Amino acid sequence: DRRTILESWNDTTLPAVPGSPATVPELFEAQAAATPDAVAVVSGPVSWTFAELNERANRLARLLAEHGAGPERIVALSLPRSADFMLAILAVLKSGAAYLPIDADLPAERVLGMLGDARPRLVLTGAEPAAALAGSGVPLLRLDTPETAERLAVQPGNDLATAPDPRHPAYVIYTSGSTGRPKGVVVCHRGVVNLFHSHRR
């Protein structure tokens, strides 16, 4: 029984693929290069190809970097499930930072607790932000303002020169916590890419 559990069932080691993308942005950029005109995201009336999404994400990633986003830093996302949410995730990862999803419908105390614990550089949001976000003291960047649109328009749309390290955090997700206090779980790029390959297989 010991051999079955520890060796047979646990024999899941697979060889790494040489030259294989090691981060989420690299995986996405490889797909965008292979199928630029294929549809990547559809949400209501919005439909973006891989090339369009990649260019938009590159512009937003550079704008986020101007706000301090980068490796080992966190950007909170308080957006509805939409094309913009997918854009924001990809842009944060391209900037080298990790994203922290914030559900605007959560109680204010929990939102403030997560923000206080994770200490994100900024919160990327859409329409009127929730009161808890507005009063959190964390800088807000709204995607839906003319000012943001103007700032995005002048950013280069090509891929960023550097990619995150596979060991860098990709996202932080808060659990309910065994003690009743939410706990942040940090997931690195290597873990997400490994999950991707596992699902592909």
C-alpha cells in the first residue's frame, strides 16, 4: 500500500519541453504570433482577435508599469467579467506584476482586509468604484475614462522586451481561511503554465 500511494500513484513527473514558454505572457504571445487573426475573446458586442488583444494588453501593461507595476508587485482588479477583465489580467502579467481579483460585491470589511494584506500598487477598475475601494487609500486607475484612453493611445503596442521570471507571482487568490480570516495564496507563473500543459494533455 505504501509503494502504491507514494510511488505508483505519485509517479507524475514529466520532462520539461526545451524552449517551451515558461510564463503566461510567453504562452499567449506565442499563440498570438501563430494565429493573429483568430478570435481570442468574445464578450457581448466585443470581439477581439489574438493580435488585437495582444496589442491592447501591451499598451495597458506599459501604462501599469508607469504606475509602479512590476515583478513581485500586485495590481488589484475590480472589474466585471468582460473582455476588459481578460485584457486587464493579461496586461498585469505582461507588466511583470501579479493580479489580485477583487469582487466588488464582497463586504467592505473583506475588501479592505485583502487590500491591506496584499498592499497592491493600484486598483484597476471600470465604472464607479465600490465605496470600499474609493476609501481604501490605494490609487485607482479607471479603464473607462477619456484620460485613460488618451494615455493608452500613445503607448507602443508591440510586445514588451522583458518577460516575468517563471518563479515570479502570477496571481494572488484569497481563501476563506481555516481561522475565519482570509489568507492570500500566491501562485507563480511556473505553476500556471504547468497547469496549462496538464490541461492540454
